[in-house]
Amino acid sequence: MTFKVLISDPLSEDGIQPLREADNIEVDVDTKLSADELAEKIDQYDALLVRSQTKVTRDIISNAKQLKIIGRAGVGVDNIDLSAATEYGIIVVNAPDGNTNSAAEHTVAMLMSLSRKIPQAYAALQNGKWDRKSHVGVELKGKTLGVIGMGRIGEEVATRAKGQRMQVIAYDPFLTKERADKLGVDFGSVEDVIKAADFITVHTPLIKETKHMIDKHAFAKMKDGVRIINCARGGIIDEDALFDAIESGKVAGAALDVFEEEPATDHRLLELPQVIATPHLGASTVEAQENVAIDVSHDVVRYLTEDVARNPVNLPSVPKEVMSKIEPYFHLSEKLGTFLTHVTKGVIEEINIYYSGDLIDLEVAPLTRNTIKGLLKRHLGDHVNDVNASYLAEKRGVQVNENKSSSTKGFTNLLTVEVKTKEGTRTVSGTLLNGLGPRIVKVDSYSVDVIPEGYLVFVSHNDRPGVIGKVGSAFAENDINIAAMQVGRSNVGGDAIMMLTVDKYLTDEQLEQLEQVEEINTVTAIEL
């Protein structure tokens, strides 16, 4: 069988070579198609390759009668209607690894330029000044680089920093001691990293947990004269706090490739002589642009010939009769995973998912992926989806086990998720109640009945008279309304838990106030 591929955006010839070399693939290149022209001819093709120029809309997808795959030669897929592609059973793939080396090299270039004031010295020369005294730098040898985020790019940066004979300390929610030892780096919490580092570079996605994670409080804990690099995402660093930290002398300099709002040609940080910046150039190399095309071309070939894709970004097509049976459990499975990310301490090493009752007769693989997505998404952001969740877990050394059991513990259906770390094991179970929807029915050994939605507060406490009243009083003092409360205990006077549904997310200060209650052990704010 011969497959036809259309390339509608400019890609390098080397980048599409894997397609040209495939015996059963014909390649057409037409980079000047209007949206109407593309919609008219797309029904001839099995695959479509784009970059950012072509907008793959629902109208175009609805006309793609035999299209099987859309490839985006790059990371983002904002120009592709993912929901329409999924609805029509078309898989979408991208190339998340193609710019890794480019981004890592740019980070190191910024690190070295910052340490030696190279841009400032060059600017002075251009202005006719031969000024050596103003541009005395610092050496990297013997300094400590703090890396926040040890994904593909973070690891590459750490490796290169060690080549400069720097010490490296890193944080990542999935970085284990074994992995850190293998990489030859120290590891700790975010606070450990920012306290120890002479240079700090961030390589995390921009999600709720990482937005402004480097704020005024973080700067206060850093060494005097620390230097900051951000070639990841604008918004990870609070730019106002960074400005103040540089002005005060706490931060000796910053190197920025990204900003919260771009373009940032008139940003006040650019007025500071201690700041160097580039206009989001992390992936802007000839090789990176070529690599993303090569990667996505290989994935298109692989999918057309073997029905396997390495970097899918949407849900694969599932038969309607199967989807109708498992769809009611999608919300529950993801929420159970998300719940565990809030209450689990330590790096996740193993995930066990148990299906019981009615669930044992269903195709549960999509539910497993969805559960893993819930576990990973809080730390990895929207990069995690139903398709790549299992792949990302495996890549981070997380073992995933799927089990089926006839034991339902009194429920018609029961989904249990167990997470193991070096610090212990946490479990949560959920079910669908007829007419009432999803419920969390067990946390560890404690029975509860909680709707997995909105803002929750999870309290571990000693079972003593008056605890509930003290918690209620603390919430009232902070004008926080309690919508529902569930209490579970193992035995009278022993350990117990409290699950409260509230109207808003608790601040760190409010959590600390609750922890001052004598009988309370831990308090965790959860958003589902």
C-alpha cells in the first residue's frame, strides 16, 4: 500500500529525507496553499506535515477523508485543532526532543556570557570605550550551579556545567537519588538548590505550581551575588521581584531568553546593566529546525507503516462502543491521580492501578493513561496528555502496573490507585455511584465519601474531642466557608483524617495557622 504525504510549510530537504526514503510513501510539497485550497485537496492524503504557518482547522480536518496523522515540526501544536483531530480519529504528533541540544547550548552560552559580561563589554566597544575595569567577571570553575527542572534540557545543561568543573545541585519532582548519582549531581528541594547555588537556571514547564516560583521570598533565601538564568518559560521568575533583587544588589546579574509577555522590547529589566537578554532564541539554530523535521518525519513513517507513534499529543481513536463504557470513569481516574500528587511525599517510583467489579470487563488502558496523566500533570504541565503519559512515566523511571480483581469491597465498581516512594505508600480509591457520579471512598485505610471536585483540604490528625471545632473556628477566622466535611478514623483515640470541601484554595499562611492546632499533624490544600 502506498501512502501520500503533504508538506504545507517550508521544511528542510534533509528534514524530510526519512519520508523520501520510505518505499511506500509519496511526498508532495506545496507551501503556498490557502486555507480553502488545502481544505479542497487534503482528502487525497494520508499524512500532513506543518510547522507554524499552516492553520489546521476543523474545516480542513473534516474534509480529510483518509488523513491518518498530522505532524508538527516543532513542540507547540497551537495551530492544530486537537479536539477535531481526535474526533475524526486522526493522531497528531510533534517533536519535543529536537531542540534539546540547542536550548541547552543557549543556556550555557547565556551562563558564560553572564559570568564574563561579554555583551556589556561588546556594547562598550561599539560605543568607542576600551573599558576593562568595568567588565571584570567571575569564573565558573568551582562555583555551584543550581538546576531547577531536570528534564531533557536540564540534564544536558547539568552535564555541560560539569564540563566547566562546576558543582551541580538539582531539583526535579521525579529526580531520585539513584538518578542523581548516575548523573553525578547533588539533589534536594527547591529551597536546598536556591540556598546553595551561585548560579541558578530554571528548566520547568510554566504551570500553576511553577508560576513565580522564583519570587521575592526565594530571592531572600539565595546567596548574595547570585546570578539567574531563564531560557525556559517566561513567568517562572517573578520579573518584578527580580528587578528589585538586582537593584538591591542581592542578585549580581540575570540572563533572560524569555519573558512573561513577548515581545519584550521595552521591558524595564532591559534598562539594568546587570541584565543580558535574547529574543527567545533557545531553539533558533539550523540544526534544531532540521532535527524537529527529522523527528516528526520519522514518527509519520513509523505510524503509517507500523501503526506506532513515539510523540503523540492527542488521544488515539477508540471504538465508540468501548468509549461509551469507559468514558464515565475518565473524570474519576484523572482526579484520583491528581489527588495523590498533593498528599504523596518523595519521588514517585511505582504506580499500581487496581480495577475491580464492572471495570474488569472493560478495556482499561485509556483509563490507566488518564490516571498517570493526573499523577504527572501537576509537575509537568500540559505537555502530559492521555497518549504520552505512560511514555513520560517510563522515561522518568516510574514503574506502572495495571491489575484487575474481582474483589469490590462492597462497590459495583472500584478504581484504586497506589503510589510508592521511598518515604512510603499512599492509596486512594474511587467509584461511580448510580445517579450521584464519582466519589473518593477511601484514602489509605480510611473510609470517606468525597466528591473529587474543586478545592479540598486534607487534614491528618489525632482523634481527640474538639478537633473538628478548632478546625471550624480557624476556617471561620479566615472567612473560608466549609461546604462539606468527612472524617475517617482507624480506631477511637488513634490516627484520623479529615476531608473538607471549601470555597477557595488555602494560602500558605492559612495552612500554617491550621498546623498550629495541637492535635493536627499535617494539612494539605488540594485543587481538583
